[in-house]
Amino acid sequence: MIGPKEKKERAVGERLHLKGERCNSTKCAMVRKPYKPGAHGQSARRRSVSEFGLQTKEKQKFKWSYGLNESTLLRIFSEAKKAKGSSAAKMIEFLEKRLDNVVYRFGFTSSRGSARQIIVHGHVSVNGKKVHSPGFTVKTGDVVKVDNSLNVIEKRKDILKKYEPPEWLALDRDTFEGRVLSPPTDSSTPFEVKLLVEAFSK
């Protein structure tokens, strides 16, 4: 059975890893049904998409992938616009530096949704202090650690042996902690952040 999270992936035609490891298996909805949901999804003809349509689709990808609502995404865009440098690059930097994303990028969880759960329940610390906010912003030099007695972490131990985090993060697989080495770059996401910036700039 295909759930609502996988229907979102089919709607935008891309794997967003909302279902964790399932997205990397043959059970993934994008493998089983690589077309839009609905009665006419499989037979629907491809139509040319307007610029607005492309921007809207990209916005959905960011919202669903990072697990954010419209207002939160707009707030992050406003902060990125005020910051020095490219708004697109800053947008990615602010999204990637969220604690829920960092826990996910370290490979401690299979999805950002799972990362949010263990953060809210007090199983994640930054520089030795527990943090309960998924939207907490990490900084270069911060050390993020998860409670390795958690069942969800136990299941990840074998996967972590082969997992390589992005180059801006350093992972210690023995202690289940990681260090933020540098700010993330716009290469951290496969999505078109330029279209997202254009959507919010109107």
C-alpha cells in the first residue's frame, strides 16, 4: 500500500526520502509506480509546464523534503535575503544547518522525520547540552551527539559503517557523534534552489 508520503514523491516525480530506507529499495513508490497518483496518472500525457508551475513544484520539493510548512520556508528565505552573499546559497545553508537535517545528514536516522522525533524527545545534544528544537541552527565547530542506546540508532549501526556524510560534516561512528566542519554549500541538495528563490521573490 502506498501512503501519503510516497504520493507526495510521485506528485513531484522525485525521491524525497520521506520513508527512509524504503526509498532506496524496490519497495519505493517511485520504483513501483513512477507516475503521478490518481486514476489517470499512468496514462496522462506530458504537458509543457509554465515557469510558475516549475517554481511551485520546486517549492513543494523543498517543503516536503525538509518537512517544513510554507511560513517556515518563507521565514528562512527572508533571513537568506537579508544575509550577505547569494540568496540561493544562503537559503541552502540555513536549511542544511537545521539540527533535524544535520542529524539526518550524519546518517543517524533514515529520514528527517525520524530525526525530528528523537530531537523533540531529548535524545540529541549539541556541545554536551540537550536540544529539543528541530529547527536549532548548528554552527561550524559544533559537536552533535545522539543517544546510541536508542532502538532507531541500533538499527543504523551497520549502515553507518559504510555511510559517508557530506564533506562539511565529520562523523565518528564509534561514539555516534559528529562535528560540523564548515558551512554547507548549495551542492548539498539536488533541488533547484534558484526556482525556489524566484518563487518567493515575486
